[in-house]
Amino acid sequence: MKNVLELPVKHIDNNLIFTKEDEVWAYFRLEGFNYSFYSDMEKLTPFQSQMGFLINHKHDLHYYSDPTPTDIESIVEDTISSMRTLNYELKENGIAYMKQLKQTLANQSRLSETSEYADFIGVQLNQRLNKYHSPNTGNNIIMAVNHWLDGLKSPVYSAAGLEPYDILEEEIVAYQIQADGIQRALTSAFNCKVTATKTNELVYLIAKNFSVTTNYADIDSTLTDNLKSGEDIIGYGNDGKGGKEYKAIRPKTKEFLSLQDTAIVEDGPKSLRLSKIIDNEETEIYTQHLICHDMDNERPHPGSEWIHHLKSYLGFPVTISIRAYHQSNPFIKKKLSNKLLEFKDQRKEANKGGEDIDLDVKESQSGAIRMENYFKQTAQPAYACSFIIKVTGKTKEEIHSRVERLINEVNRFGLSITSPFGEQVPLMMETIPGSKSLNNDYEMLVAPGVVAGMMFGTTSFVGDNRGIFLGYTKYFNKPLFIKPDLAAKAVEETEVDSLSILVAGMTGRGKSFAMNLFAYLSVLTGSQGLIIDPKGDRKGWDKGLPFIPSKHISVWTLGADRKDAGSLDPFRTSTTIEEGKDICMDTLSYLANIDIEDDRYSLLSEITEEIAETDDPCIGAIISTLQEMYNNEKHNLTEQRYNSVESLKSILETLNRDPLANLLFGTVGQDYRVLHTDVPLQVLMVENLKLPTDKTKKLRATHKISEAIMISITAFTKQYMFNTERSRHKFILQDEASAIERNAMGSELLDFIVRMGRYYNTTLIKGSQNASDHGKDVANMGMIFSFALRKKEEAEEMLDYLNLPVTTENVRILNKLPRGEALFQDIYGRSAVVKINPVFQDLYDAFDTSTASKEEREKEMERIS
């Protein structure tokens, strides 16, 4: 066992592993691509991309899928550290909340074993050391001699101060250049971001094989971060003095011994028991390695995505290691031809004895004939593969239960797996990056389509793994963390760079709750927010929220005070006079139901231009001008012009009698309130606002005035965006955005906030009931939350927004989402169903807008937690 447990690695340099057998492996991490929501036709795209890579590249490969629990405590601690660098009113309150959150989430995570899979692919760069070469023995001998002679010419054999085991620096650079080319090919093959691993990452993967806890807390980060497996050496040419200088690395293989500080015992022929002393107590864990011993050489796709299935639905984490050794098409055809000759000889010998060959031989011969025909027709290479799956458990019983579940799951895909007797240690060592196949009895010869079809590299992970905590994914309960301003930082390769957020969903499914939670957590972590609340759902916030005292929240109910009169006049809410004129014209022409061909429109435009030049422009001044023209200039106007004045005056006077209109129609010299930006959270509500719904067939005057008020408030928000500190992240929560989106000017205002939000560090959160309410700026939105949508057409439109295929299953998901669940897409374009979770009951009570009783709320809280 001592020899078997010897690590094959002699040196690690960034993403390069140099082995003791002179192989050089480059390892890369795949960020992953979405797959679950694809249609059958779209599932062929990643399959064909991976197929192309496997056919065209002649490398031995190592696929490695590593389950790593999300380090919730570190994420929250990093967020706290970031908060400490900011200067804002609620910093201490926010830190207190985050500390309480960290403890609660840590306790919850200990009760479950959920992991996010990190997928790595290793590529053997030194192709002359590929496992399989030409079957011609003579050619192999000549090749081996040539390689041996080339090795003798290497400076490590001739330069003074260097030893044969040393690695030349120029050799490392050459392999790194080769690895860079491979990285570009992998990015194309897996349709996702591919990054070169770092030294500490590879050391960590090696150390995990000897870990004794499922959370891998016993892996010393100082060891993985600081391990240096080589020292710098300089050698000189022939004379040892004035000759050429050669820089090299001398491996220090003993450094890796510290990673194996674990007692490993074969606990029966099919499992291992790993143990070590941690905090003066013995900690142990059981592992079992299973290897695939039977699968079809040709498999249909879609339908063969067994790795994707295990990662998404198995219910407990497993480690998957697949070694795929390249065999050229001429090689595999020759190999199969030789195999068929063996079968022919067996049949001949059996006939001599008057017997027939047994059934197993017949089936093997039939399979070899099919494979030979396949490779002749396709001219594809083959891959000799070793498929290993590691199961981990705290007890023997847990291991047994999990292995049974695993076997049942892979059987659904036509795979047969087993735990070979007495082979657990070699199988464990084979999974280590940089190792090789140690058990060739179960090696399987497969076509590239079999390897591509398993869908390695898929992910169901969403979010930023930093920032505020919003809940968990529906499958595997992976925590969802979001950093609202990350898209504007230009520090990540994101699919979008917009800070804005689209939220849609029918009433009662959790849309407002999610927006409230997002706003609350953003303010606690340093953002500043403005909430437009046309429904008055947040009236109680003026009494304060958990961790946010009332003095830090301003709830302004527009219309509740006489000083509110005229505060929403377009000239007063706009950022410039020009914008004020445009919004005023748009608002009044909409309210009066006149268009540009109407004589009244040109009249209104002339008066608006005139009023805009005065010291206190407002709609009241426009009405006064019309009244003066009606009373004093009858004889100076044409009959048509006079009739236009009379009509427009009458309409505006009538509208002005509506109680809501005095917010919108300001008067000259009026003492009106303005929006203040000196509180962390400001809520704007309007009393008696009557917004039309999708069921409203005919708009009444009060509906139009309500919509005009919402548009003016939206113009107000631009002042908020412009007049606050740009370095501080801000958000504007626009509830019931459909009322604004229906109007051309309102839509233009929202579009401006969305497009300029990145520059002004401002997130617009657009909330509306239907997908179709969100208009043309959907392409510029960052994150999207879609709660349940009532109609099939709305679900199809939302899928189009998400760039997901419109399939029956995807439409069903959107139509049937339970309360509190949403289909979420992050700034990287990844999608998953998530469950919004406020964690604390106080927050659930504060943000819930339903009429449920306290007991009903507690039951709902238990369901979503």
C-alpha cells in the first residue's frame, strides 16, 4: 500500500502538474453552462461542441467533478469586511445583522449536505507520453530510442548544477504557451468561461482526497496556499562557468507528504475508513469508489446526460473522475481488427473440438464488429475510459444507502457500476489530479459521442457568491448570494453589465416580498434606496424595520399634507427645463386626449414654451394663460383658435377638480415639498391613487391622472439618481411599473434610468405583474426574477426575455411556480428556480403583504425555509 499511496506529482506550477513519469498535465476550471432549460434541439449544441473538441484534439484527458459546499461563513464575513470600508449611517446595524445571519445560516448548513460542483478538466500536454501509440512494435521501439536520445541532449543532463529530475524554466514556459492554446479550445468546446487553475487550487483538490470531513474544514488553508513544491536552481553550460545560464526548478516532492496526514484503512474489500486527529479528537469518514464496468458504446443524445443528472438531482454529493485516453482512428481500427482475428481463432479451435463458442464470446464478437464498422464509417478516434465515482459518508450505513441510490440512478442511463474487491486504494489514487489509470481491468473503449453526451460542465449554480443572501435554489438548496452593483464593476466576465432588475409575477406569489427583501438588505449593506409605492403597501415602515430605526426611513405619503400640492408638477420633478417641457406636453396631451395633428396640440406647445421662460414654470401657469386668452383675446383669435382655447381650458379645469390633480398641477409662488436624499431609505406613496389594471377596459380621468402622477414621480427619481453621491450604490424600486411603461414618455424615462444606471451606480428594480409590461428595455436588464405567471402567453414572453427555449415544460414551470419561488437569471446568463427566504420571522412579518394570520405565516415560513 505504501507504493500505491505515493503521490504521482513531483511539481505544480500554476495550472501545470509535472508527474514523476514526466507527464505534464494542464488543469482548467469550467465556470459551467446552463442545460436544464434547453429544448431537445438546443441540447445538441453543447454536445456537438464537445464532440468537435474530442475529435480534433489528440490529448489524454482527465474529467474531474468536485463537490464543494458553499462556504457561507466566509461569504458573509467577506461582505462584512466590505461593509467596514464604507461610510454610511447604518453600518453598525448592518454588521450586527450580518453576524446574526452568518450564525443562523451556518447552523442550517450543518443540517444539510448540499454542494456546488466545480468542474475541472486536465489535458496531458506531453503527447509522446500518451497512454496509447501505434500498435507497430518496431515503430514504438524507434520512437522510444529517439525520445531517449533527445532526453540525453537536454541541459539537465549536461549543464553544471542541474540534475536529471530538474525542470527547465524554458520548458515550463513552453508548456504554458501550449496550455493557453488548449484553454481557448476548451472555452469554445464547453461554451462557458474557462480559467486556468492556480497552484493552491490543485493542492486543495489533492488534499481533499485525504480529508475526513464532508465540509473539508480540516484542510489547512495555510498549507494549500503556501505549499511550494520546487526551488529555483541555476545551471551553467559545458564549462560550468562562462557557459550559457539555465534556470530550472528542482522539485521538492516531500512537500506533498503533509497533504497525506491521514490514516487510511481498508474497511472490508469495498470501502475505506479515513481518520485523523482534529482538536485532540479522532475524526473519521468512510468512502467507497465505484467504477463503471458496462455501458453502450453508442448512446443517444439527448438522453445520455448522466453526469448532469447526478449533479442536479442525486441529493447527496459525489466526486466524479473520468480518465479518457485518446486512441487514433487507425490505431483503434487495427486494434479491433486484431480482436476479431482472436475471435476467429477461438471459433476455429472450438469447431475442431466439435463445440460452439459460448454466448459471452459471441456477444463480444458482435460488439467488436459493430464498433469496427462505426469507426470505419466515421473516421473518429476512440477513447479508452475509466469512470470512477466516489461516495462519502459518516457511517457505514450511510455509505450503503447512498451507494444503492447511486446505482439506481446511473442504471437509468444504461450504466452498470460496481466496487471491485480490494481495489479501493488504487481507485482513490487514480482520481488524484496528475495520476493515471491504476486499474485497467475496467477500462472501457467508447466513441467521442459517449464522452460528450454525459454533459460534463453543466451547472445549476446562480448568483455572485458574495453580497446579500436572498434564499436557496430549489434543487440541492444552494444558497443564493447577490452583489447588486457587481455588474457595474467590470471585474467579472458577465453576460450583461446592467445593474437593473426585472421582477414579474401575478399578485400573491411573492413579487413584492422579494423586492422588499432586496431593498432592505441593500440598505443594510451600504446602499441608498428610493421606493415608489403606488399601492401603499409600505405604510407601516415609518415605524422602523428590524435593524433600521424609524429615523433612517422616510415614508412620504403624497397628498396627505397641503404642502404636497404641486410637488409632482413636471417642471418641478424634471432635471432640466427642456425635460420639464417634454414631460409637461406629454402629460397634458395624454390627459386631454389630443395628438399632434390636433390644433390644440400646437396651442398647448406654444403656451408651454412661453411658460418655460418664466421664473416659476408650472401647469397652473399654463391653465391661467388659457383662462386669460379665453377671457381677453376673443376678438384677436380666429374662431377655430378660440374654440381650441375654450376646449383645452375646459378639459384642464375639469381635470384640476380631481383631488389627485393638485399634486400634478402646481401654481405660481407655491410652497411645495421636494424629495430629500439625506435618509438611507425613502418611500414615496400616493393617497387614493387609482391605477388601471389589465382588466380595465376604458380609462377614466382619474386613471389617467394616476398614471400621469406615476410618470412625474419617475422623472423625480432622475433627480435622486443625479443628486446623490455617485460612488455610493443606489436603487430605485419602481412598483407597478406597467402604469409608466404604457406611456411613451414614461417608457423613455425608465429606459434612461436602466441605460444610465451603470454610470450613476443606480439599480432600477422594475416590478410588474406580467412579462409584457416591461417593454423594450428588457434587453438592457441585468438580473431577472419571474414569479408565477398566469397566462401561457406571458410565460412564453418571459422565456424569450430569459433567452430560454419555449418548451411545454418551461412554460409549465413558470405557470406553476409556488408562492415564494421564482425563475431567476443572474448577470452571467445562468438560470435556476430559487426560493426566496428572509431567514428571520421578523422580516417575513414586516414584508408580507398578504392577509394571512400569524399562524398561517408561520406555516408558510416553515415551508420555504
